[in-house]
Amino acid sequence: MRYKEYKIYTGGILENTQQEINDLIKRRYEELDELKAMNIETFAYKFDVDSYSTEIKSDFEKYEQKDVAVAGRLMAIRKMGKASFVQMQDTKGRIQAYIRKDDVGEDVYKAFKLMDIGDIVGVKGYVFKTKMGEISVHAKELVLLSKSLRPIPIAKEVVDANGNKKVFDQFSDIELRYRQRYVDLIVNPEIKDVFAKRSLIVRELRNFLDGRGYMEVETPVLQQMYGGANAKPFVTHHNALDIPFFLRIADELYLKRLIVGGFDGVYEIAKDFRNEGMDKTHSPEFTMMELYVAYKDYEWMMNTVEEMVEHVCMKVFGTTKFNIEGTEIDFKGPWQRVSMVDSIKEKSGVDIVTASIDELKTELKKHHVKLEGNENRGQLIDELFEAVVEADLVQPTFLYDYPIEISPLAKKHKDKEGLVERFEGFVMGREICNAFSELNDPIDQRERLEAQSRNKEAGDEEAQQVDEDYLRAMEYGLPPTAGLGIGIDRLVMLLTNQSSIRDVVLFPHMKPETK
RNA sequence: GGGCGCGUAGCUCAGUGGUAGAGCAUCUGCCUUUUAAGCAGAGGGUCGGUGGUUCGAGACCACCCGCGCUCACCA
């Protein structure tokens, strides 16, 4: 790691400190001392902002010669002796301020000379346009709001006549950008848009669901019994009860308990945790939206997903058409619908309804799929689907009717043996949602969970547990119910055209920094 | 976990075995409408870490740490 530790003596504030330090940081601490010696407040309490950079620039006629109060981080300082220009970056963008000794006063200008790129300042003054045509604030007052004690990895940028921004020496080290996202956000402000879009996407999901009358609820993160998905959990310990707790891997079983309890439509948008590997599409904690609606089935849910995604696209982006990694994708419904049986038959010629285990294995071998040897029929079919079909599901597509073995919480198909009423939505070859007609027969459910439990004993670490309380709830009566799960991170990845989950998560997990 | 690649100044990067470099940033001086401001000068390094090869290692070898891509695993 590039993290360094020094112990230095400056005779000042840094005496006997133990922290990352270099000449640039040392210099800033010295400036801090000098400013304090001048009775300058180096960390202020408040500043009343009344205007923002982009608004002043986009509505110049209204602001011209008017007094404004702006605040932001100094991103460029151009000193020309007794007058200077600075670029201030506020939450919306950047604006130039003109600092003239004659206007702000000798003392303030002297203090200004001790300010650095990265410092947060407030400026009060009037709006004008320079000789070169740049809309600026002519400062009458300049105050330091927060002294920055670390050099920020500043890049210079130039905007050409066409409005295209070119950045020089951009802060681009991926590791540092993730580890110090706060710096990334300062110096690469365009990424803020991805997170703003994420926020809007979640808001519009809520608006859609609330508009349908479904109730948002909160269910336990800490669970004595985990379930609702096949995954390895995180384990923690509750001291007072002296028992282990699992961090939830899904909301499903609690939400369906609420359907039992008489809520007809409930949803939750929350973090799930799975103790598995991390890569471009997997994060150990991720955000899931789950929705359960009583008296509906999976076909109804397909329509709902189409409407929901279309709603989000239109509200947030104003269109259903997206260019994702160079491919034109249209989320407008109706989406293509194809059964797993038909899609595999079309791509490989294999009829998974009649094929024997050996035939499935032979076909998988043709596609170079490595098997452990103990896969059941459903798992083999799923493998075959992933090998021959999944990557080709580019435009939004519902794939429906899954093998029963890999769907222990889904209702048996009303007339197709060995299958359940389940679908997943795919875009760009990636799964974006998973849904089914919920299994509401407690006797069937017990058999399925016990089969899972046997798998677990046979070594399947991700098999589900037999949740007796959930089975008890089901015995009281779960109405026919349609359920849905959407991975929010992956949906945001698609809609914002980001190829890594880490680029839609503000603080992605990293291995510890070593000193 | 396997394979490939990367790690040099605050940032972005050169440096193919012989005195550690550039641009920006920083510091000093000049400069009252500049804008990748300019001009003149200066400082700044455990070359990710530990061993090894060599007269000599930033470079070569081994191991370790971190990051990326990819495969495996996996929602």
C-alpha cells in the first residue's frame, strides 16, 4: 500500500503527532497557525448562502450587478499580485470569484494569500462578467469557512468552444477513488450524477409502489434463522441473549408473514448481506427491493414489473431508451417472454422436460461447463440455461417456468410437471429481477425446506434452513401471493451505464489499508 | 482460489543493470479583469514491502501486501 506514516516535529501543532504527513501537509498546518495568529477564524460556524454557481451562470441577466453570497471549495487560485481570481466549487458546479485587495481590504487579502486550493470559503459580492467573458462574483467580502489541511489531487480543466471539458492529470487511481470517495466526489464531480440518479431511481420505485397502495415496512436485519434465498450468511453475536444472529440474506420470509397477517401489499427496500465473493456484480451488502401482493400470481407480476420499470425510466430519465455499453436498450413494455424450456430447446435442441440426467450432463460437457458431480436435475437445467441462453437475452426479457429443485419457495406450476411459476427478468444478459407465484401450501413448503435441509447436510453451504416459525405462519393460511425481488444496485448499473457495482455504491468494501 | 497486468514526488506519468526525472501542485519574488494565467528561481522520494542475484537493482529473481482485468465460485 502507498499509505505512509511519518513522525515529525515542527515545533508547532504537529509536535509528537503520529499521522500521515508530508511537506505539503506540514505547510498547511503552518498556514493554519499563521491564520490563527492573525485572528482569522479557520473553522467557521455558518455562512448564509443565497446563490449557487450554475444558477448565477445560467441566469446571468437576472444576477448581473446583484449582490450574492456563495460558498464553496477553492479549486483554482490565480494570483496576480494585488488581485486574484479563484474558482469556487459548490454543490452544483463552479463559479469564478474576483478577489481584489482594494475591495476586500489589506488584512483579508493578506489572509487570502495563506489560503489554498481545497479550502472552503464564503464570498459576498456582485455578479459581473470579466473582459474575457467569464461570469464571476466580484468579492466585497471573503471569509475562510474551513481550512483544508490536506492537498487535494487537483486536476486542471479547460472547456473548449463547444463546451467539451478536457481534464488534465485527472485523479484516476481506482483504488484511491474508492478508498477516499470523498476526494473522488470533490475532484470528479460528474460521478455525483450517478448517485443522484440512484437516489431518484429509488424514490420513483417508492412513488410507484406507494401509488399502488402498497405499504413500505421494515423487517429484521438480525435474524436467528436466515432464509428466503440460497446464500452463505454473515454471523454475529448478541451479547445479552448470548446467541448468534445472522444478517439477513433476504426479506422474503418476513414479508410473507405480513401477508399472512393481513397486509395485502407490502414492500421493503433494504440491504441484504451475503458472505460471498466480490466482483463487478457482487457486493457483500447490497440493496434489494422486495414486493409481495396478495391474490396475484406471477403473470400479473410480469405486467407490474414492466409498468414499474417504465415508470422509473420515464420519471428519472424521461425515456425508456438507453444506450448501455454501446447497445440500444428499450425498457418499454411489453417485454419479450420466453419459457426456460423453449429457450433452451431453441438454443441447444435439448428438451429439458424429457431429457435424462445423463443427456443434460452430455450437453453441458459440449459447452465446457464444469460440474461437481452431485448436481440435481434442476441445477443441471439452470447450468444449461446459463451456458446457452442467458448471454443472448439482451433486450428486456422475462424467462419463465423454472425447475422446482432450484426454487424452494415458488408454487408448483399449475400444469407443468417439475416446474414452478417463477420468472426472472434479463437485460444485457444480466438478471435484474426474480419473481414467482409464492408457494402457499404449508405441507409442500415443509417438504421443500426439508429437501433443502438434506442438501445442506450433504454439504450444500447455501441450502436453506427449515424455518419452523415460517411454516407455522403458513399453516395459519397464506393467500395466493405474487412476490418480486429487484436488485437495486444492478438496476442502477444498467440505467446509469456503469459496468461495476462499485461505481453505483458510494463506499464499496475494500481490503484493509495496511500501514 | 487460478492466470495475466499494475504499484516511482500530493496528482498524472516517463525511466530495459551504472549519480531518481517531467508536467501540474507546493514554496520565494514580480504582477489589480486572469483562466491549463504568465515570468524568474527553489524545495519535495523508504521507487508498495521483505529477502536474494550482482562490483552495482527503481529495473532481474523469490515471497508477501494492495489494486485492476479475467476464469472459477456465486445472486
